[in-house]
Amino acid sequence: MKKASEVKRNLKRNNLRIKNKYEYVAAIDVGGTKMASALFTEKGQLMFGAEIPTPTDGGEQAVQQIISLYLQLEAEARKRGHRLLATGVCIPGMVNPKKGLVWAPNIKGWKDFPLIKILKKEISGRLSVISDRTAYVLGEAWMGVAKDKKNVIYLAVGTGIGAGLMSDGRIIHGQADLAGAVGWMALNREFKKEYLRLGCFESEASGAAFFKKARALVKSHPEIFPEEKTPGHKIKEAVEMVCQAARDGESLALKLIEEFQDYLAMGVANLVSTLNPEVVVLGGGLFKSADLFLEPIKKKFKLWAQPLASKSVKISLSALGQQAALYGCAWAALNEEWGT
């Protein structure tokens, strides 16, 4: 007969084995041009990742891509001897969990689209669907530069501008999940027509705005940017040429960079004064040129921000980069943030 202590050890081992079968969580980041997916442990360890293009047709085809990624993650977890505890999905737009609807302007046909209703039929276990803004801030607060902080802002400056907002450990969604649409912040007394479509902050300081202004600068000053060095004025070439010219001290390039620094500093200042965060995390494609933006923003925002709030806040680059949203999806699924 086995001793009681041995029986206890065996039970503990069996319980641990059962628990481990459920320890993985799936994360899917749906973007306008690509979808990324990953498997995480409950402790936030990234175990597997994959990426595929987002179908240009959008609609049901985009849903099928999500389901395909989910099935791949499920199979990968099974291959490793585990099963999925939960699945987290984020989308570039708004989420209405009560009605099961999403709105994502960069994905064709996703206006009041019943994504959640469809996914619930295809995905087993817990399901969480959140905006990418929410995913960014959750990811950084879980395993990134804002780890264990309760008052965090993630400012994403890519093609557009948006912010994930966390106050006292809770995500701020707003009435219709529109909280964080900071691309619409008014930072210029002069109203321009493009503000109607994109908002002031996004029109003046997003990655898309940087390309537009950099390309115009390159085209209008061939004496600084010779045509043979920028054939076709492609996005990468125009932006990189202007950034390098600024690093080399070229005055017109520096003037453009300083304009972006000022807008970004004002945007950060407004967020700091409004929400009094512990950390503002800067992420998105624009900050690939962090040497031109990070330190100037950290210095300039203090001119505009509430003095006490500006003294206590930390301004940092994202530690998770492109994977921040995946970490956030995983956390949301584990903790049932807007879960269904």
C-alpha cells in the first residue's frame, strides 16, 4: 500500500499535468495589411508566432483568416502537449462586445460587422475581442516597459495616431470604445480641410503625415536630395533621406523634424495633463527613428504639461515593439477583459 505522502505527491503531479494541458493562450492581432498570431503561457512567455497578410477583400475572408490562425495555434499547442485556455483578438478600430459588433475602417466591409458573433461559433473556450489601442497598453503593462504600473498611456504613432489608456489599473473604453482616438486632438488654431477626415494631430504628426511632408520636401529641393538617389520618391527612401539629412544638420530637414517633435510633445503634454499617468509608452513606426524624436519629446512636452504631472511621469519607448498588441491580446483573454 502506498504511503499517504506518496499519494499526495502523485495527486499533485497529476493536477499539475492537467493544469499544464490548459496553460496556453492564443493571441491574434488583426491589422489592416497583416495578421500576427502567437501562443503564450499564462506567465507571459512567448512560445510560437506566425504572420499572414490580411485579405484585401476584407469581410468574411478576413474572418476566415482569423479562424485559420486560431486553428493553427490550437494545433501547435496540441503538438506541444497542451490545450488552449483562452483566445484574445484585437482589431484596428472599435468593439461593441454587447452587440458582438466591430468597426475597423482599414478592413473592407467591417462597419458594424458581427465579428464576435461569428468567432464565438468557431472558437472554443474563452474569447476576448478588444481594440488594438487597448491591446498595446495592456501588453506593455503586463510584460513591457510599464510592467506592474496602473496608470499608463500607450501612444501609437504609425500610419495613424491612437492611444491605449489605463487609469488606476482599468482600461478606459469610453461610451463607444472611442476613448483613445487622440489623432483628433486639436493642436492647431488654424483649421485645415484634412482635419475633417483624420483629425488635427494625426494630419500633422502621424507616420503617413511624415511621409507626405518628407516627399514634398524631397521633390521641392533637388539640390539637397538628388533625383538619382530617390528614384520615384518611394516612402522608405523619402523618409530615410530626410531623417539622415536631419542627422547631418541640413536646416530644412531639421525644421521638418522639429515640427513633428513639437506636435508630438504637445500631444504627450495634453495626455499627461489629462490623465496624470506614471508612464507614457511611445510606439509605432515613427519611433524607428527614435534618435530624432525621443529625447526632444521628453524635453519639450514639459513646456506644455501640468508641472507636477510632468515631473512624475516617465516617457519611454515600447519594450515589446510590434508584439505589444499580441501580449495585450493574451492578457485580455486570460483576464477576460471585454471577454465573451
